[in-house]
Amino acid sequence: MQDAVFRALADPTRRRLLDRLHEENGPTLGRLCAGLGMSRQAASQHLAVLEEAGLVTVVRRGRERLHYLNPVPLHEVQERWIDKFERPRLRALAELKRRAEDAVSDRPTYVYVTYIESTPGKVWEALTDAELTAAYWGHANVSDWRPESRWEHRRTDGSGVVDAGGTVLEADPPRRLVLTFGPPEEGAEASTVAFDIEPYGAIVRVTVTHTDLPDEEQRDVAAKGWTAVLANLKTLLETGHVLPEAPWEMP
């Protein structure tokens, strides 16, 4: 996979596309082309290479295709080829650069992509079965998973306490699940989470899109939470076991 990442990054036009997605995450192809003065055909060809390398994720919304930067492969390259040489100094510089350059959005979006050796049906079951979610998430997700139904994120200690929840907006098994996501109190402000499950050769690609987050701080919390939850989900489906002593928190 890293060979594909290096090949994708070798082209300056593809690097421009990644820069553009860093500036505005989630544009349509037309908006992306307009911002770069590029033809749709040329942009589509370059985006296909970036998507193949896992650097770009495409999320369908009706007839539109929205394009998101997926930083996970870049993070893996950083860990493999950069961090181990000068980790403390480079991370400090990177954080300073990020804070100086990032444009803060009023309602940030977080997108995470993972690849699981499983089937769409088993991934759907793992997302909606109360016992399975309790095993890898640390809370049981409980609902009938029908559109407009409520869902609850319940503790597994027998107390029945609900720490979060929301409403099921879309349920299209085994392809797509969309939920509002927030505190259990009535009227509390909620964000939205979409799970897109797609066959990817002999494995499955799972895309989590968390939108309408309150601020960048909550986006960072969501990023850490989803990384942990999906790592444990992947481990459970591929090995039958969860990671040891996993302190999973709701994103």
C-alpha cells in the first residue's frame, strides 16, 4: 500500500489536489475542478489514483460524489519513514505548523476509512448487534435500527445507564447506516455519523463520516475515538478477539 502512496504523491498535480482537499474537505468534482482550473476528465483520472492509494475517499450523497482527504496512509508513512528518526522535534514542529495554517471550520467533519477482511453482512451485524458492540466498543448499541427509531449507547456494567444515543436517519443493510449522535438528554445538540460499507475486492471498505461536530477540539476527540473503536472492530472480525484492555470511549 505504501508503494501506491509514494506513486500517487510523486505527481505534482495530485499533490495540488490533496492540498485543495486539505483547504476544503468534501467538495464535489465540479467544485474541486473550479478551484484548480482543471478539466473534469483530468481531475477524475488523478483522483482515481489517489483513491486507489487510499489518500482520497469518495462519499456518495444522492447524485453527488463528495471527496475527502484520508490522512491515514500519510500517517503510516510518517510513522514508518519519519517519526522514528526525529519524533519529538518533528511532532512539535508539525503541531505548530498545523495550528498556524489550519482554517477552523464552524462545523468540522471527520472521515476515517478502514479495510476489514470480512463481508458487508458481518460488518453490518457488528455495527448493529448489541452483544457485539458491547464486546469491541465497551457499550451496547441498542435499537431496532429502523429509520426514525431511537438508538442508545448503554453501559455494559448492568446499570442500564445510557451515555449517548440519537435517531436512526438511514438504514440500508448491509450498505449504509446514518445516525444522529449526541448526549442522551432530550433536545441536546447532536452531530451525525454515517457508516458506508462497500465490497473492496475480497475484503470490505468501511468509511465513517462524522459531520456537524461542534468545533476542532471535538473533531480531535472524534478522531481518537473512531481510530480506537474501528481498530477493535477490525480485530474482532478478523481474529475473533478484541484488543486487550481497550479503553474505548465514545467519539
